[in-house]
Amino acid sequence: MQQMQAFLEHIQQLLTTDDFIRSHVIQPQDFTRKRKLTFQYTWWCMMAHTGSSLLSEVPLFPIKFENQIPLVSPQAFSKARNKISYTACEAIFKETIRYLLPSSVYKGYHLAAVDGSKLLTPDTKSMRKTLGTCGNHTFQRAGAGISLLYDPLSDFIINAKLVSVNTSERDTLMELLNEQPLEKTILLLDRGYPSRELFHFLNEKKIYYIMRMSNGASTPKYIRDSVLKDQIAADNKDANLTQRILRIPLSNHTEELLVSNLLEEAFTIEDFKYLYHLRWPVETKYDELKNKWILEKFTGSSIQSVYQDFYNLLIKANITAYFRMISRKDAPKSKGYPKKIGIQASIKFLQYYLPKLLCECNRMCMMETMCMTLRKMLIPIRTARTFPRKKKHTDRKYRHNLK
């Protein structure tokens, strides 16, 4: 818990530092005069906002923060948050990685899974113009693209981007990797990413990858022609590209085709099978963000408020992941099924305690109480469960909620 204590103290210092404030305000004159809602208090309120109407949220802020924040009108809060650039929230999110991300490795390598999805944003003209639209030939509405760089071993979001809905997932991944250099890391990717351009980009960045490939006509010939379960082959159109091609048989009598630049003999077919299976938690992370945290329930309709909510939610998700991680370490072992801390319960728990953590001086005692309670919120992990995938068209308003 020392890392969380250091992180909260660091954030408290940042939010009151003039250099940080001047770097993340919309206008130079913002937060220069003494007001009831300071830069720090405004960000606290944004973090404590649950998505309800301002008329019901704002009167609760003084109660949530034990009267450290004065009672203000909903209009005053809206005016104050519009003075803060979303880059402040993005900077604080990156501090969660620096302070809280544990060093989890598999055979000496860090792991990072990546995947993209879509969001439904407030349907305004400015949102359509900035982030684009999604839908079909009969109906279009404002939307956005989202891409996560995720550590499946620690359940932390390493980096994330909210971009135009029309932006390629490959381009977004390259932006993420340029912002967040990865050392001795294996990147886990699904079928939408393979391309010669990305292969060379990852080789130049010295990032190892495991990608799933389709076995259709669009797949390069040197990959389709591979017949062994595990073999190394060179691209017949690009002599500088050599890859390891793996064909992994599945229980449904089909096979999964993987390509990788990880040529070490220490990694067997079983290792690749296990590692690619670890890509799946990024899918469940989207489920957590969209359906447990209700990411699409934005607290404002402007571009700034959408980006603020996006990065603030990532901050809360990483804080929750940290508390689940340290609580799970000391959780009592029980007979029968292995157990984990429930996601939904831990989210509700953090939503209640987060305001107190932000303003409380005696944080260590409170965090110990939180961990002791979380250890009682255990649910069984039922392994080896399979369900047939139902491929059918569902015309729903929130069709992007589940991937």
C-alpha cells in the first residue's frame, strides 16, 4: 500500500502546484483568482461524479469530501470544469502507471494485449465533426474509437487513446507505442492487426509480438503454405521479414494460426497457446469499462468533458485494479474453486471510498480497512467453461457496449 500512499500524496501535490495548473488550463487567466472551487477541488468533484444530473450530484460533493469542498451551484461546477483541459486527467492517468503498475513478467518478458472498440458519445454537432459518426446507411450518430494497451498479468491499463471513429486500429496502436515505449515486452494482437507495415514497425521498436492470422486468401502465401505445427519462414516478398508460424489445434477440430517474431526455442507451442489465451482479458476489460463503470454515461456533452471522463475513468479503473491486486495477495485460501475479488463489488466499493481517499490525511488506516473488506468479497473462479458463440444480428441502440 506504500505505492498508493505515495501516488495520492504526489497527486495532491500536483493539483496545487502552479506549474501543473498553468500547463493544464484552457485560458491563461483561469484559476488565477481565489474562488470556492479551486483546480484541485474541481478535479476531485469530477472524480466523484457518478453520472447523475448535476442537480442531484453537486449538493453531495461537500458530504462526500467531508465538508472540505464548499457547497456551490451546478452552474459554478460546470464553469469550473470547463476551465480544465483534459490533458490534466491524462497526465494523472499516466502517473498511475509510474506509481502503481507492478513488474509482472512471464519467462522474463512483460506482456501487453491491445484491442480496439467503439463508443457512443453525446450526439452533438461538435462531436460528429471532431470524432466522426457510426451507424449504417439509414442512421448515423456520433461515436468514437477507443484503443487499450493492457497488461493482462496485473489487470492495469498501460495506455489508451480516444480517437476518431474512422481511425485505423493499427495507426492508433503505433501512436500508443510511440507514447509508451515498451522494453522486453510481448505484444498480443488479434486478427485485425497483421500487416507488413506493422511487422516492421514492431521489429524496429524491438517489441516481440504474437498475432492471430486468418487462414484465408488475404493471408500471405508463405504463411498459408506452412504445414508444420511450428516452423520459421521468410516472407517471399520481403527478405527482411522472418517469422515463426504456429498452427495450434483446438478442441473443436479447427486450428488457430499464429505468427510471431519470438524465435527463442525456450518458448514452446504450449507457451504460445497460453500467451495468446492471455489476450482475452482485454476483452473482459472492455466489458468492465463499458458495462460496470458505464463509460458511455458521460457527464457532459462537450469534447473536453468526454475526454475528461474517459481519462478519469481509466484512473479509477487502475486504482481499483491495484486494490484488487493487493487484497488478493493476502486473501485466505479456501478449498474447492479458487476465488477472486468480484469486479462489480470492488467498483461500487471504490466509488464510495475514493472521495475519502483523495482528501483523507490518515490514508493508510483507511486503505487497510478497504483491503480487509475486499478480501470478503470473493467469488469462485470456474475454469474450463465454454459456451458456443451465437452469431446473430442484433439491432440494439447500444450495440457497441459488448464487443
